[in-house]
Amino acid sequence: MQDSPPAGTRSTCALPRRGLLLAALAAPALARAQGAFPDRPLRLVIPWPPGGTNDIIGRLVTEGMAARLGQPIVIENRGGAGGMLGAEVVAKAAPDGYTLLLGGSGSLTITSLVQARVPYDVATAFAPIGMMAQGPNVITVHPSVPATNLKELQAVAKAAKPPMSYASPGVGSTGHAAGAMITQALGVEMDHVPYRGTGPALNDVIAGRVPVFTNALAPLQPHIQSGALRALAIAGRRRSQAMPELPTTAEQGFPQIEASTWFALLAPGGTPPERIARLHAVLNEVLAEPEVRRRLLDGGAEVEPSESPEAFARYFAEDRARWAPVVRAAGMRAE
């Protein structure tokens, strides 16, 4: 017959067992609580001053993301150096998914190629999350230019003495690179005339002082509709929803001219893949909303979500590879 345990032994042994059992049952819940993302506010760095297209898109999209994530997303505008200052803040932030960047073709691709000193490696400093939208660029001329399409512009430019000129919002801007891409694709010579922003450049083109200007469609569209400018082509992959009658550069025989302005969401390099996936899924949910699509289109941007973070990463790399030889050939450099 088995001896009974001494008095007090039963309670001494049973309590630890019950404690272990309770701990085992609580462990998954505790792990879930500790691993919840996000469990505090996030930060979106917009590398441009308030009020511009980047700012409008960033605030609109992150408003919807914050509602789905259950945490506020605090906007921080860090303009300067063509977007490089804001990008540097994110590149050096903790890779935990709580600091995000509204990146774009200008602030990431073009800036990284034309700036003499970039304080991060654009290929590794960021973890791509997904595309938000594309702002189709349109190639325009002053109505005095006898051209209604790219082939006619090519003929006019080849015969021009002295060379024709094209305006841009500034040295190293997307408009500067787009103008260089057009001259290279058409095989013509054009002089670059930089301005301090889209507004001053647009004013001089409308006044007839500079004949050619390529920029985002939104600020140019009213002047195209009024006849102050003539649109020749959409410099993108597909026709614009805002001007569906205007052919693309590819349709006119120049597929190498692609100068859409894109806007996307990125995190610091090394951010855990599961957090990138979570942010990508929520971003695409917001972009699927008809009201968000309408408001973005009103602002001159067309929604273009990425199928996955990996798909956007490929596009990001391809975009930089497409612009690199253009920038080199044009000798674009910003000190």
C-alpha cells in the first residue's frame, strides 16, 4: 500500500503545478499582446512642405490607414534638399514599422541620382511597402509651336536654330529629368531653363518665353483646356483618366519616354516583413475606397496600388535603372 505524503506536501506540490498550468494558458495571450502591431501612434514623414501634392496624398491616405490600424498617424513635414532631408530621417529611424516615409519619384529616385552627396543608400535604406498613386506627367508646348504630336515636335526641334528650350521647376527636379529624357528619345538638342518651382516655369511657358514644358497634369490641365498650352502626350504607361483623349508617348512611338510622378509608402530598411505586410494590406484597403480614389483623382493623381511589397520593390528598382542613364547623359548634378 502506498504511503500517504506527509502533511503539507500535497499543497506544496499542487500550487506550483497550478501556477505552471495558469502560466502556460496565459502565455499565448501575453505573447499576442506583446506582439500586437501597432500598439502606439505611428509617424509619417513627408519630405516636402505642407500644402503640396505629396502632403495632400499623404494626409488623405494615412487618415484611412489610422482608422483601420486603431492608432493615430502623426504627420511630420520635413522639406529640404529635394526631399533628401525627410528621407534621411526615416532611413535612420528604428526599423520597427512605426516611422514611415511618403516617398516618390522626385524625392527618392531623381534626388538620389543627381545629388552629389546622399547620406544613405537608397537601395537598402528603405523597406518598400506599396505604391499609393501615380501623377501622370504631360508634355506641353506653347501654342505658337507648330506641333500637335511628338513626331512633329521632333521635326521642329531638329530644324530649330538656335536650339529650342524647355522649362523645369528646378535643377535636379523630375521636370528637369523628364525634359532630358525627351530630348534624348527624340534625338534633338534643347536648352534647359530651370525655375524656382512649377508656378514661375508655367508662367513663362504660357507667356511664350520658353516653348516646352513637361510636368504633372493637375496644374497644367486648366491651361490646356483654356488653350494657353497645347498638350502633345501623356508621358506614362497608360492614358490619363483626366484626359482620356490624349495619347501616350508609347502610342506615338516613344515608349522610352515615361515620366509619371509616383507616390508610395516606405519604412526603414530592416523592418520586420510581417509588419510590412500588415501596412501593405491596410494601405490597399484604403486605396480601394471609391471616395479616396475620387479625391486623389481630383488632386491630379490616379490610384495605383501594388500587388505586394515585393512588386513595388521591383518597380522602385526598375524606375531608378530607367532614370540613371538619362541623368548621366544629361550631366545632371546638384551640389
